[in-house]
Amino acid sequence: MARLSRLSFAGLPHHVIQRGHNGQPIFQQASDYQFMHDLLREYARSCAIEVHAYALMPNHFHLLLTPQTGAGLSQMLQAVGRRYVRHFNDAQGRTGTLWDGRYRSTVLQPERFLLACMAYIDLNPVRAGLCQEASGYAWSSHAHYIGRQIDKLVTPHALFWGLGNTPFAREAAYSGMVDAGISGTQQQSLTDATLKGWALGDANFLEGLQTETPRRLTKGRAGRPARAAAT
């Protein structure tokens, strides 16, 4: 069965996961994390991408971003991937692939899932046991959103600005949201949609997207179509 093309819609947020081959580490030292951060910033600018959130994990990374063109997402990630592999292989004296196939992604309905996805990304290091709370991890966008540092890779989405009328109010609201965590249902929905490539949103959102692409947006029902009832 031919694999589905990846979804990419200009002006809508996408959650991206890229994993290391067979779960192997993709970062070995602080300079690797910094190099990836700098690459993402460089190509986000050149490919007209707004990066809303990120987490660089030892063997994978997460991005939440909005491309301004239909082709920008793939252009950015292909360029970042090629250059990072050269850097990593040269530094480690190795050859061959680094990535576990192509990146995985989903397009999100922003009003329902964008802030939840930001929290999901910020909490990834906590779930992995790398820190006790999101603020304790150095290689994510969380510090930017709680006012601890300015991260020039990050462009906040309009929904973040809506969390409060002042920087302090927004930072406090977002910090509280992350501390509260997200539901297991939200976490599972974000993970499944991203890894399987299905769009994530309500029926009206999906119906509107479907008018823009012939590609199926959700998983179809298993089995044969139901037989029409006899009349």
C-alpha cells in the first residue's frame, strides 16, 4: 500500500516529531543541541515558518510550527535534516543515516489543540524522566513562555497572546496550564494523530480542510463497507 503524503497547510499549526534511527541518540553534547537550535532558527526564517514551541530530546525532537506556504514545512525539515546529519556524523566519526525515516506530522485545529500541544511538548522531558518539572529542561521553548529567557527561535501564536493582557499575566497563565498538565485523552490524540499523519480537529474543521486536498484526513473504518438495507 502506498504511503500517504504528509499534510501541509499554509497558515495552520502543525505538530512535528522526528526520531533517531532505531531510537538512537541524535544529540551527544550541548553543542549538538545548540547547532540544531540554530539550524531551526535559520531555516524557519528562510522558509517562512513560525515556530511556536519545541523540545529537543536526546533521541528525537518535537516542533509546533505554522508554515506560511504549502511547501515551507518540508523544505525546512529536509534542509535541517541534511545539515544536521553532516554535523553529527562529522562530530562522531560515523557515516550513514541518523533519522528513523521521514518526519511525522499532523495539522491541528488551533482553537482546540494548539495550547494543549504546547503543553504536551513542554512536558515531554518530564514524561521522559529528564527533569521533575518543565522549567528544569534547558532545550525547550518553555523558558521563553514563562519569562526566564528570550528565545529568538520562538514566535508566539495569537492564542498565547490571548492568555492575558500583560506579559506577567500571560506567563503566569501558561505556567499554570503546563503545571496542571493535559488529559490522557489529549496526550493520546496528539501522539496518535502525529505519528499516523491524520488531521486533528472537530468535524467542521476537518470538513473545511477536506475541500483543500484530495488526501484522506482521518482513518477510515476497518472492514468492508456496510451493505445497504433491503427495501
